[in-house]
Amino acid sequence: LTAPAVQFTVVYNLMIAYDRQVVQNDGVTPITFTLTVTDGKFQPAAGVSVNWSTDLGDLASFSGVTDANGVLTVTITSTRSG
């Protein structure tokens, strides 16, 4: 007995927030980004792997996993204008 292959697509909703409107490019003052991930039914998506990247400063971490509330944060210390 064989069955045809089935593919599933996971849909995530992403919302990103930040803790300041003006970013200092002094290499000292961090800005925190908070990513909230929900599933197709807008329920928190826990355990989602996220990779961060930027060319505008130094990331505190390059990857992480969303918590039980679907939330992951990262800080960036900017060294460049942009």
C-alpha cells in the first residue's frame, strides 16, 4: 500500500517592537527588539527557531527560540548610522 506524499505549510504571524525611537550609534547604548510569533490562529507559537542578522551593529545573540508566549528578544548595540 502506498500513499501520495502530503506537504504541510506552517503559517506564522510576526510582530516586532523596539524599546526606543532614536538609536544612538555610540557602540554603548543598546536597543531591544521583541519579536512575537503567533500561529495561523493567532495563538502564541512556542519553540520557533529565529535567526537574527544586521549590518548596523553588534547583536547580543544571533539566534534563539521563542518562549511559551511566542516571544523572543535581542539587543543590538549600534556602531553605524543607518
